[in-house]
Amino acid sequence: QSVLTQPPSASGTPGQRVTISCSGSSSNIGSNTVNWYQQLPGTAPKLLIYSNNQRPSGVPDRFSGSKSGTSASLAISGLQSEDEADYYCAAWDDSLNGHVVFGGGTKLTVL
Amino acid sequence: QLQLQESGPGLVKPSETLSLTCTVSGGSISSSSYYWGWIRQPPGKGLEWIGSIYYSGSTYYNPSLKSRVTISVDTSKNQFSLKLSSVTAADTAVYYCARQYIVATNADAFDIWGQGTMVTVSS
């Protein structure tokens, strides 16, 4: 059972806009920033969004992040076949002297 | 550019200690802007943070693994290491090392990852 809750799956057709949610609590998302990672099949995760809505260099602006209260969202616009991957949210959790928590991951399928 | 590479045994017996090393190349581990972390992923499952270390040796661990985890750093070799004791089959996973960029207090992100190494716990 992950501390951050994500839907196990999401899907969309090429060109569509899809969103993936991440729900937490006051000790994590409610008081700290959220990061998003993309994991393509058979590869290591890649940082996609940090500090709720910042994109590292090289990440297309089709990817965007937002946070409100104890929830966060990742939006992908102009969906492409190469976006098919697992997506994970993560945040710092203030409980138990502080630690990093991940969501369970969302598998995005491009139909 | 900066690269991280995990190394260590791919097979560990139950009750023994899992030991992995992450070698950092293309940059210094002794940077004030980063922690260095370990994350694992059981087959077909999600990511789990294990713990992180600063170049000074300061560490913090996942509370659920804390009693079995030790992370250390060797700045002279530009390496940091993971030891996980008393392993069981539940510790079978791909283990990743990663650079943890300190954006701000309680705001950091794993921005560069190693390729990962599969460790199987079996007799």
C-alpha cells in the first residue's frame, strides 16, 4: 500500500490530453512539493516534473504538473505513442522524522 | 555528463546481507547541492525509496527499512554504498542509485539515475 495514491491505469488516443492524479495527505503533498517520474518499459525512471510544476531541461512542454491541497496532477497534452509508460508521483513526507514517499504508479496506455 | 553505475552480486542468500555500490562518474560526489539515494523496484511493482546520504556522511532512511539499512559514502572513490541485512525473498528487486537534487528544504528530486541492477534473494 503506497502512501501516495494513483490510479493504476490511464489511457488516451494520440493527440488527446490525459491527466494522472496523485492523492496524499497533509504530511506529504499538503506541505511539500511533488515530483513526477516517467519510466519507459525496461528502463530506469526519468525525472519529468519537479517542485510541482517545473520541467527539467529537455522535457517537452506537453508535460505539466499542478498541485492543490493534498492532491497533485500530471497532465500530458498532444499524447504521443512514445508517452506509453509508467508514471510515478513522489513527495517528501514529514512524518517519522521525514522520508521520501512514492505513489504506486500509473500505467499509461496510448490506444 | 554525470553517470551513475550500480555494481554488486546479483544473487544473495536469505538471511545474508545485500551489498551494492554506486560509482559516480563525470562529476564529484562531494557537491553541496545533492544527496545520493537508493531506490528499489520489485518485479512488476512500484518504486520504493530506501535511503539517502550526503557527501559528509549524513544519512536518512525509509522508516520501514531503517533497522536493516546502512548507506555509506567514500568520497575518495566517488562512490556510495548500500547494505541491507537479513534479506528475504521480499527484498528481490531492481536496485537503482540516483542523484538527489536539493531544490529546497524538504524538496528534492532524483534527477539522474543509474541503469539499475537486479538482485535476487534465493538459496
